[in-house]
Amino acid sequence: MSAKEALEQQVKDQADMVRKLKAAKESKERDKEWVPFQVPLRAELYPHLNNYLSERSYFNGYQPSSVDNYLFECLGAQEPLNLPHLHRWYRHIGSYSAQERGSFRASDPAELQHLKHCVQSQIAEEVSKLLDLKAQLVAEDGTVAPTNVNQKFTLKTAKGTRDYSPEQMALRLSVLNKIVAVFKKHGAVTIDTPVFELKEVLTGKYGEDSKLIYDLKDQGGEILSLRYDLTVPFARYLAMNKISNIKRYHIAKVYRRDNPSMSRGRYREFYQCDFDIAGAFDPMIPDAECIKIVAEILDSLNVASYVVKVNHRLLLDGMFEACGVPLDSFRSICSAVDKLDKASWQDVKKEMVEEKGLSEAAADQIGEYVKLNGGKELVEKLLSDDTLSKNKSALEGLEAIKLLLGYCEIFHISDKVSFDLSLARGLDYYTGVIYEAVLLGDASKGEEVSVGSVAGGGRYDNLVGMFDVKNKQVPCVGVSLGVERLFAVLEQKIHAANRKVRTTEVDAYVCTAQKNLVEERLKLCNQLWEDDFKVEYSYKKNPKLLAQLQYCEENSIPFAIILGESEIKNGVVKLRNVLSREETEVKRSALADELRRRLGELNLNGTVPA
């Protein structure tokens, strides 16, 4: 077969793939029950479903529903052995009886809509591949391949990224301002670092997650990578500038070649908000302040109830040693334990034993410990544990946790902190205390207890020394907030409360009631701008008053200032409260003071009733 014939066959196969996917979508769209699939389930959708389940226990999030039962019946005896996430789900659903599956809860429309969009996105990707192959075929024939101007393609953002509307950006800026206010309250300064680093700076710092680093092409002899987080660049910054003492925050985008889950706030490009304390200080004092900062931020955002889980790497290492884990397997076993927030213990144990070669007895013993969580009483219990009490590292870790919990009591956050032995945080650079903030669902609404991690961090005393030629160590502890998930939670709350976000901070809108008053309108706007008010006006020469007032209502502008010929003659304006529609006549000379007073009485917290 010639190269051209092979390419033609690829085009044909890809076209068949697109037709089958579209047929699978359209056949079920006529049935409004829930998802665009048909019976029998087409094999072309298997990889997509496997990808969808990589971040979920079930198709409807974290509880089985009618969707799971339906798809299980569609699969029948076709157990997808070569697709790990789909296979895991198949085994889960298969463990229920037919009667139990029939009583699964009804599907959540929001999740089903997201699943539908995922299918549509997959079709778009396959169509894009087909167009690329056709373009190659045209070029193979010796004709000019179509340019992007004329070629049909799907206009979309890259996988794992998204655009943000004015409403979303207003919310994001409001959240970031509150976070920065807490950072500044604790005395932090801010820095910035490049979006990409020399690859050697990032290599070997993230354990198994290193495979998620985005590498860039050779740029004039420099091998570069997009930054994975803000912590390693911070350590490089300290070593390069010989800084041994700083309290800093940094808010910037980071990049991970991860499997995105857009509905859960998991992207390939996203913001991180980092707070770190570098310097040699007494044990657990700055560590406890980092946890206090997390609590203050989550309280100020009022997102939901939450818990800050804490653990210690020395305790984990001591526990692994006491359970018989070989020294060279500590980090890989730690990485497996770190998955317990997403996978069951049985899945984690299977990874330890079958993939990482740990003995079943050692895995079972680890399993007994990682199920434990509590407070000071758990620390005391473990200090007298026959296995852990004989291990030096474990004892040091337990004493450190005991001290940390005592400081948390002083900071009045002990009710928000849980000592949890399942917390591992797989990044290689952690050396001491580790912590993670998790939002809790509302059990009364049938929500899964854990909504997801929104902050994490810990102590990393050896990272800076890795960049210093003399291996000079600078002890550090810090926390990173996953603001994308916080944004997603807050957006859902605003939508559920039927509220909308103010997209501008405009204080007043200058209106005219008659024609040919554009110059007077501009004069008044200029006067208010010079008095530091945020003011808008219509760009039409003779706008209708009703249209101007409607603009104020639609954009949640609190006040309208109305000018007419009589008002100009008498040196006054009408100050209108847009929400109540109450109008008051105010002298031009007193307008600034009166408007400032009225604004001070309002509580413009960024959202208004929809």
C-alpha cells in the first residue's frame, strides 16, 4: 500500500469514527431520559468513558445513580479489562445485585449535562483529527493545503483550559483580594517569578508527578519547562539571591499536563495562591500560623464547612519502616497512600502489592494505621502503640504533631484541624508537617462527605539547599490554595441563591433627560471623575432616559444622576437610587459629599439579587 493509499484509508477510518460517534449522540438525544448513548454501547466511547471516570467513582460523581445502572446494562458481559478506570467502575457496579441497581437514585441533571458536553467535546476532537488528515491528503496530491482561514475547524479552548466571563472575573478578583488581605495581615511581601524555568530546576522535585510537567522546545540551547507549582521557583529564588529569611506570598498561574476534570475545578492551567515562611525558627510556630491562615481565608470566603487534615512525614516514614517497607520504597508507597482521597483502600493496596512489590502483610499493617484520624487523644494512643513507640522517626513525628495541635488550640482553630494518618502528599520535597484543607459536603442533602481539597502544604527544609552550590539549607514551610476549586464552589453558591455578580464597580451613571445635553453630561462626569468617583454615561448623543435607567438596573449600578434643562438652570441634579427608584434633588456643589455618604450606607459586597 502506497503512502497516499494509507492516508486515504486513515481518512476513511476517521470519517467512520466521527459518523459512529455522531450517530451514538443523536440517537439518544431523541430520548430525553439522560445521556446521548445508545444500546448496544459503542466501543468508540469506551476510552472517553474511561477518561470521564478517572476523577469519579461513578458517572454521577460519587454516588451510584440510574446512569450507572443503565450503562452497566449496556455493557453487559463486555468487561473492559484494558481500561483501568472503566474496569474499576464496572467491578463496583457489578458488586450490586440487579435489585439494588434498580433502586439507585435518580440522575443529577447538572452532572448529566456535563457528561453530554464531554461527549460533544470528544466528537469535536475527532472531527478536528479528520480535518487534519484531509489537509494532509490534499497536500499529498500536490495541491496547496487549505489555510486556517478557509478550513473548517472547531473553535474551542485547549483541553484543560477555559475562558472567563466578566461575571466570573469579578468573582475571581473579589476572592483574590480577600486572600491577599489575609496574607498581608500576617506580614507577607510578594514576589514574582518567570512562567517557565530551566527544566533541570524542576526535575526530580515532584516524585511520580514529574511526568505532568509541560516541557517546551529547545530555545537557543536552553531546555525549558512551564512551572508546575510556585514552591520550587520560590526555592530557586531564595538560593539564587542568598535569602535566608522572608515571609512571602505569590499568586500566579501554573501548568500541569494532567487529566482535567473541569466540573471539579481541575485544569491544566490554573492559579495558585502561595504563602511561605522561610527561615530558622522554633518548631511548629510558623507551621501553625500557616494553618491559621488557611482557616482565616476559608472563613472569610464562607464557602462551606471544612477540615484541615495534618500529618508528619517523619511519622509516615517511621510507620512505613515499622510496617516493613524497604527504605528505597518509602516515596513510592507514600505516593500510593496519597491517592486515598480519590481511591478505595483496596485499590491502593492493590497498587502497593501488585505494582510496587510490597508484601501483603506490610500493606495490611499500613492499612490499619491510615484509617485513623482524630486529635490529641489519637496522638497519645499512638505514642503508646507497641509498633510505633519503638521507632525514632515515628516518635519525633508524633511529638511534633502534639506540639502543633497545642498551638492550634491557642489560635482557636483546633475544631477545624484533624490529625489524619491517611494524609501523605506525594511530593518529594516535604520533610516535616504536611496539611490539606478539605471542603465538607452537606450530609442532609445527600452529598459526599468530602467535596475536595482546596489547600495543601507543609514543611520543606531541604529544597533550597538543592539549588545552593554549598548546599546551604533554608528551612521553609508554606501553603498553597487551589483557588480554581474555590471559584467553582462560590459560583455554584451564587447560582443556587439566585444572585448575580456585579461586573463593574461603577458608583453612578450620569443621565440626561432631554436632547442636546451631551456637553453638560460630559462636564458632570469629568467633575465626578476628578472627585475619584467611578462613573459611566451613554456614548449616544441623545439617549432615551428610560434606556439609560434600564442600563443601570441591568448592570447593578447603585445610583443614577439625572440632568435636565431645569436642573442645569437651578444648579442641581436628581440623585436616583436605582434599586428603590427614590429620587432626591441635590445641589451640584454638594453632590460629591452626598454621593459619598449614600455609597457609604450601601453594602456592595459584589453580588446582588438576580
